[in-house]
Amino acid sequence: LYEGLQRELQERVRAEAEVQQLNAELEQRVQDRTAQLESAVRELESFSYSVSHDLRSPLRATDGFSQALLEDYGDHLDSAAKDYLTRIRLASQKMAGLIDDLLQLSRQTRTDMEPKTINLSILAQKVIDDLAQLEPDRHVEVIIAPNLTAYADEHLMTIALTNLLGNAWKYTGHEPLARIE
């Protein structure tokens, strides 16, 4: 009986030591993975900043030269050329906004979201209005349910709706009777 209890006690002590060692190894793995993830996030933030900076310069040039053409030679351009330049400027400004949104999204990992009750119908309509302004000759039937609300971060929901509705707008581009609901 004494030997059986002694063996059982030794087995239990060995098992507890093994569990402690496994827990220590697991904790070390978690610390290592966390450090790797933090490093990857820092690299991504650095990349995002670098890319956004590199993209801003040609966008500013495109917008600036388009504006200069409109101001300096607008009297010599027909309405179609003026319309094209206006669209170029709007698209450049929209792209600059998207770059800002990407930077803001990358910063969201370090800041708190600000959830509140927001009207998704109004946000969706703003996105559709922006898309329609970029392609004023395009006719799309858009149906947005009234007074859809959500408890969310308004900025992130604007980004999500811009992506979703932008994709719907783009993929219905060849439809003669496009409808987005």
C-alpha cells in the first residue's frame, strides 16, 4: 500500500511538473507570437505611411494640373473636355480621401473605436451621390431602405459602405438597366 501511494504521489508530482513546463513553453510561445505580431503591425503601419506618401504626390499633381488646365485654358475647351477635367479632379480627390481612410484604418489598431447609433441609409446615400457625381451620365436605379440604423463606428462603416457600394457600382457598369439595392 505504501509503495502504491508513493508511486502515485511520484506520478502526480511528475505530471504537475510536466504541466508547469508545458505552461511555461506555451507562455513563451504566446510572448514570441505577440512580439512577431507587434513587429508585423509596425511594419504594416510603416508601409502604409510610405505608400500613402508616395501616392499623394502624383495625385496632387494630377489634381493641380487639371485645375490649372481648367483655369488657364477653360475658355478654349469644349464642355466635354471641361467635364473630363472635372471628373479627373473629383477622382483624384476621391483617391486622396481613400488614402486618408486607409491610413486612418491602419491607425484604428492603436485607437479606440467610437461606436454610436448611426443612420446607414444616410451614409449609403452619400456614397451613392459621390459615385453618381463621378459618372453623371450613368443611370442606376438605387434603392436604399429608409432609416436603417446601426450601433457602430461611423468612420469604419463609411469605409465599409464605400467598398461595398463601390463594388456594386463597378460590377453593374455594363448593365443597361443597373439596379443596386
